[in-house]
Amino acid sequence: MPAVVTVNVLQNDGATLTGTGFVLTQDGLLATCRHTLQEALYTNITFNNGATSSEALLIAQDPQTDLALLKIEAQHLPHVQLSASDEVLPGQTITEIGNPRRLQNTVTSGIISQVRLQKDGTIWYQISAPISPSSSGSPVFNGQGQVIAMAFASIQGEGNQNLNFAIPVRYIHQLLLQQELAL
């Protein structure tokens, strides 16, 4: 839980919004959803102990997978462990930790409902763990406590229930490699 953070965004028009992110390295590398950062004028991080970072800098993003990497000045931060493999099976139990509506460290559980191949070749995990507003960017954990995906979307509307999606950890690894960043 200490590695799950709130991403605070001040947009160009003065509006504010929040999302969720998670710390990848003890020196302040974080992952979150790219869509949370659109039109951001200023971004910082709030930790679950109430501490707030200085400005978080966007260092990489991928519009196709909705991933973004942020960097803050920090040392000795608690951080998650990314799974080396993101192979999952429908029915596999998962746990998600997020900050819906600024309710920090909300833990939900569910399953991998299905593995979905998109038209562009990207893989999405359909998950039953809910994704509420401000939960975009939440880490999705396997039973060993490793991050296997990042929650990023849900389909809302009358008659829709638990139609939530997460992007597999392989895409975080790819973005890190493209930036020549190692964990």
C-alpha cells in the first residue's frame, strides 16, 4: 500500500483532477495512466501518509497503451515489484489498490474475466475488480503480490456491470526499455 500514490493534476484551464499511480523504484520513478495527465500544467504526488512531492515530471508516455512514466525527486521510497511475466488465465484471482474519489488505498479484489486482443494487436485484461473515477492507474496484483497490470478503463452505462480493463505489465516493461530505464 505505501507504494500506491495519488496523482494530482492541475490542468491548463485551472481544473484539477486526480488519478492513481504506483512507485516503480525507490528513487521516484512512477507509473500511471496517460489520460490522467492530458492537458496537465502541473502534476505532483500525494503518498498515503499525506506527504506531497515536488513537481512530477512526465518522462515517457504511450498513447496506444495509455501508459505514462513520471519522475519525482525522492530516495528510499517503498515500491512495487513488477511481475516478470504477465501471463494470466481467465478466472485468476487479482487484487487492485487504488484511490477512487481520493479514498486512498482502497483494496478491491476480483478475477481476470478474460484476455482481450484489440484490433491494434494490444492485449487488455478484462477484470471484475471495479475501476471508479480516480482509480485509473491502479496496480493490479497477482497472488504473489506482484503487479501484473495497470487498471485504466471501464465501460459505464445502463446494464453494464464489472466491465473493467487493465493493461498488462509487459507494456510497462516495454516503455521502460524504450527509455533505457532499468528497475
